[in-house]
Amino acid sequence: MWVPAGQARPDRGCTREDLPALGARGRCVETETACSYGEAMRAITVIPGQQGSVTLTDMPEPPDEDGPILVQTQAVGICGTDLEIIGGEYGSAPPGQDRLVIGHETLGRVAEAAPGTGFGAGDLVVGIVRRRDPVPCPACAAGHWDMCMNGQYTERGIKGRHGYASERYRIHPEYLVAVDPALGILGVLLEPTTVVAKAWDHIEKIGRRAAWAPEKVLITGAGPIGLLAALLATQRGYQTYVLDRVTEGRKPEMVRRLGATYVHSEDLGEAAAEADIVIECTGHLQMLLEAGPQHVRYRIICLTGVSAAGAEANVDPGLLNRNMVLQNSVLFGSVNANRHHYELAAKALAQADSGWLGDLITRQVPLDQWTDAYARQPDDIKTILNFPDASP
Ligand code: BGC
């Protein structure tokens, strides 16, 4: 049964106001009434496909079959995918349910962990987004669920499985990653970093097909994904250019603080001509295609932005084909991340300047004001929604 959060329920003796008094296993410690936080747990949910359906709802306790580890959510990050799901353009609920708990960028603290799971109460953790398909396809069978071949994978908070924007969730250890406590709240940046860690992993795998000495990297888009892709580029010692259309705000400065060069989108030509590696992070491929085909170059272009269909561009497919063939160029897409990429991302964050990472988080919004978190503001880079810290 779904009820709006905070609404008193006549069929139970415990209301929202009792929440701080709830014990770890769901009894109201003050009144000793059987008030499970299954009746009081708040979550951000949508009816997928239905714009305007997003709300803060009370939902049942995470079921035991979700895993032997109970995690108390500290924060969730908000990205374009969440806004698409809220806009009714993307996402699906678990089978047989109307609503989907959203949220796939997360940071939590273990509340309870069964012995032998490798986790203990108090551990700072991040839940992995994707689950292997049940068949499984060859990629999923090998733990490469990010490369699922039959589309039957599920994704927490996105596709067929509840997400992490709930006060608590349960999980199996295979899909939980420990985060260096020194990172603190910055651990919420792990999931977006995994997306670029995978992109870099695959660029490097493709690059190994022949001897190669890339020097220049172009990143299109100075949002969180673009800036994190640039962080990993500078960590690798590349001359890095980051392109965006803004001229003000924090983004150009964030690029410069990495030791990279900020390029305004109108000046794309030169950077596009010289880059050995391009990571597209805006979903606007036409910008690159229009600037690119006349430049003959051996290069690897990785697309990470999920775009809407229907964009138009003036591209000469013959010229594009000829130049890509004659230069052995590669254009490929990259989505999601497997456990290996979470480990790579954790290392990249540990090596990064924490002040720079902290400045990526431009707004922290408490759960009570959740609607503000999902309303985009001009200077936003990464907005996070903070959950009340009920850890032991
Ligand atoms: C998430 C990925 C996910 C993709 C497609 C992205 O926002 O970060 O984990 O695979 O959306 O659903």
C-alpha cells in the first residue's frame, strides 16, 4: 500500500513523528509497540512513464530477499537520467508494481550485515546500479553486466528494480562497494565516476590494438560526467580540453583547476581537429560530427551521453566513412559500469583533490525539501539529496 509520506495511518499506532524513536529492527523503542519502519520508510518514487507522478511516499521495509545487508542511505546524487525518469521519458517499475523508487547514485552506511558478508555496521558503502540478466548472457555470466547483450538486465532506480532514494535498502554483498571513510560525503560521486572509469577502460582497451601515443584529449560537456572524465584524463597526464557552452559560473574554473583548458563551444574546431581521444558527454553528437569529418585523424571517440531521438545534423556520411576508414578511427558507445570499474573509480577519487571534488557538489538539499533537489538551477553541477543520518 502506498501512502504519501507523513500521513498518519489509522491502522497503526505509529506515525512519521515516531521515526527518530524507531529501533534498528523496527520496533518503537519508546512505546514498545510493533511499529515497523516498513510503514514509515520514506522514498522518492515515480509511476514510470507518467510525468508529474514523482512524490515522497511511505513504502514497505526492504524485503529480506533483497540481501543480507541493510544500508541506511546517507545521500543520493541526482543526474539527467533521474530527471528523464521524473519526466516520464525513461524507466520501469519492478514487475507487478506501479511505482519505482528512483535514485542510482548513492552513498550509505551499513546498519546491519549478516556474518560472512565482508561488511560490518558503520561501513560507508555504495550500491552498484546494474544487476546481471537472469539468462545470463555471456557478458553477464562473466560479471560484465555493463555489457549485457540481451537487454534483460535490471538497474536499481532505473529499470525494473527499486533504487536507492529510500531511507534504507537491502543488498547482496556482490553489489556493494566499500568506500574509503576519508572520502565522507564525496563518496556519493563514486557512481558517476564509474561511468567515466569504464569509458577510459574501454578507450585504453581499444587503444591497445596498435602502438599508439595519444597526447590530447577533448571532453565535450562540463557537467559532472565531463568534469570527472577530465579528472581521469589529467590523472593520466593528457593535455586535456573541456568544451561547454557556458561562459560564466563554476565550470570553466573547475576545468582550469584540473590544469585542463576550457574551450567555448563556438571554438570547437581546433580542439576537435587535434584530439587523439574524444569523450562526448553531452548527448549532442551532431556538434562533433559537424566539426569532425573534415579532420582526418586516427582517433578514438567514446560516446557517454544518452540523447533523445530526432536530432538533425548536416553531416556528409561519405566523408565521415572515408575518413574513419582511412584513419582506423573508432566511434563507440559506453554505458554503465561493472564492479571492476567501481574499484577503478574509487582509486581515482582517492587520488583526486578533495577540495575540487567537493566543489563539484554545488547543492546539498535535505530530504524534507526534496522537490528543490530535482529542480535544475543554472549553476548546478551535482546536486545531492541528503537523508537523515540514523546510523548507529
Ligand atoms: C547510469 C547508468 C545507467 C544508465 C542507463 C546512467 O545515468 O549512471 O548506470 O546504466 O543511466 O540506464
